[in-house]
Amino acid sequence: MDYRDNPVKYEIQSAPWYTGILIGGVLIAVLLVLFIVVKLIALHGLKKTESESGNVTNESDIKQESYTKGTSHTRQESDTKQEDPKNGIDELITPFFWVDNEDSASVCLYVGEYKDELFQTREDEGFEGNGYDWDSLAQVFLTEQAPELKEVIDFDSEGSMFCAYSEDKEALRQFIQRFKSACEDDTLIADLFSRAKPD
């Protein structure tokens, strides 16, 4: 700039303090920009940390929920086992055996050995000790010893196998335990058998 055109302006711009103000203004602008950038980075970092923290929390919640469900499921299985009519019954009813189905259960016996001597006492009347003869004996037992179960216990025996079944598993469990007990009482079972009818 030619000082002759505007000597006052030239003198101001040539003064050392003017340069200082100019540099200071630039520095302030730069610092302001840096401050804004740092602030934005900090906010972005905070959001990212919160997001990661949220994920960790979610994973923790998921694990906790999974554990709770697993524990609950295990507890339900345990409760089911405690309520399951079959629990430990096979040992109590041998040689009968329990067959669990989805909506029902059966108790069966392979005939020909257990209590065979009982059926031989009426062999001349046509008893062979087959599944149908066991049906007849079991029905006398139900009528006389467990009439409250008679309506819910059904039979599906064959020549080589006795089979009783029911949709009411608890009723079936009661029947077979009591019937097995009766079979072990020689006097009682012989008395019941005396009223059985051959097939």
C-alpha cells in the first residue's frame, strides 16, 4: 500500500501493535476451532463409550436372563421329576414295567413266569396264564380292591403280554402298586383269582 493514498491507515497497519492484534485474532480463531474439534471428539468418544457400556450391560442382562431361564428350567425339570408318577416305580413293580407315552402311560408284564403257579391251579378251567387271564384277574382286583380306579384304567393285553394303560398316570401308578402288592399276598391274590373268569 502506498502511504500517500492513505497515510493514516498505512501508519496503523505498519504499527507493531496492529500486527500483534492481527496475530492474536488469528490465534484466538485457531484456538476456538481446536476447542470445538476437541469438544466434538470428546462427545463422540462419550457416546461410543456409552454404547459399548450399553452392549456390555445388554450382554450381562442376556447372560443373567439366560442363567435365570436355565435355573428356572432346571427347577421345573426337578419339580416335574418329583411329580412324575413313574419316578422309581420300576423297582417297586418288577416284573411289571412302566411305559411312558406323551398323553398316557402303560404298565406291562411278559407272562409265563410270574405267578404262573397261580394260573395252573385253574388250568382245567381253561386258564393258561396269558395276557387275557391277567386281564381277568386285574379286573377282579379293580372291582373289589380299587373301584375308584376302575373307570380310568383300560386294558390292551395280548397272548404273551399283560398291558394296562391310562391317560391318568397317577391313577395308573396307584393301580399297579396296589395290584403288585396284592400279587405278593398269596392268600389275597388266590382269593381274587377264584372269581376271575377265563377268556
